[in-house]
Amino acid sequence: EVQLVESGGGLVQPGRSLRLSCAASGFTFDDYAMHWVRQAPGKGLEWVSGISWNSGSIGYADSVKGRFTISRDNAKNSLYLQMNSLRAEDTALYYCAKDNSGTTRGYFDYWGQGTLVTVSS
Amino acid sequence: EIVLTQSPGTLSLSPGERATLSCRASQSVSSSYLAWYQQKPGQAPRLLIYGASSRATGIPDRFSGSGSGTDFTLTISRLEPEDFAVYYCQQYGSSPRGTFGQGTKVEIK
């Protein structure tokens, strides 16, 4: 059974940093690309960042480019999102999602339950 | 960047009725790389349809997807109580981002 478990969310002040993690199990992690998708309270889904199976292809939404860094550790079956210079508008539930391919060009066939990030003073 | 526009914003229907949801792209979606997701309150999104018309594993056959180019449709043939939710379309295939539509809420009339 595929499982994606996010952690690392919490309350953080504007301008500070936070690192999210996603622990994956139930599939061969290093065969697939992975993504972060966020959902602000009461709003729709927003793709944040994606990383290919070997970290060779990485992309970011314009809203987070230069502030967020995605990475993965295939030996630990883990995905990360380093979030710097956080803003109030980054407040959201952050989902980890598995790509159906290794290239970040696929659809998202499994999702975690999300970790909540609240940016407020 | 491809922009997806979903309509209507809200669909009010009764159990047993047919639901037709639309997703229009600002430019042609290559190879019908269009997916649909269902999200219930307090839950993560769930993949329903990929490749515009292929049902994901375990998805009942009352859900069907169609369309190509810039116009896509998700149809729920007969609404069950558990189908009342928000539905999102997504285009993929254009590396490395996957754009979502703004969602259609299917609510009980």
C-alpha cells in the first residue's frame, strides 16, 4: 500500500524558515518523481514544486521561486521542501504527491494527508 | 502557461442525477494529458481520471471523462451520496509543472 506521510508544519513568523518532510513507503521511491502541492484555507489546489526521480529536473511555481527548495533522499525514501522567507500568503495545507512517472510530467496518483503551515506574527 | 477554467463553479444536484463538469484550457493540452481529482472535506485529493478518459484504479464506472484539445468533461452518470465533493482538473505533460483548474463543487440540492 502506498503511503505518503508529511511532517514539519507549524506556526512560523513571517520571514522565518521551515522544512517539510514526506516519508514514502509502499512503492519504489527512486523510480518516481514527486511533488508538493498546497491548498490555502478554503481555496483550490496550487502546484508548488516537483522533482524528478534522480533530482535532475526540478521546477517551482513562480510564487515560491527563489524562496523554496525541493530535494529528495532516495536512500531514505524521503522528500523535502525547504521554505525560506515565509510570507502570510504561504499559509496552507501542504501535500506531498507521487507522480505516475519519473519525469515530473505525469499526473499525481497518490497524495499524503498534508501538513499545515501557518505564517503569522 | 496553460490556464484551466472549470465551470460551473457550483453544481446543485440531487442523488441519482447526472453531473456534467467542464474544464476548458487556454491552449491545446497535448496528448490529452488531462486528469481529474475528487476532494472531499478534510481529505486529500484522489485521482479519478487520467489521460482525459482513463479511470484510475478502483474508481467506479459511473465516473467518465471525455474531450480533447481545449475542452474536457467529467461526467458522473448517477450521483451517489459520497460523490458530493469538489472536483479539480489538471493538465500535465508540460514539464515540470501541473496546472490545476479552480474547482467545481458538486453540492446536494
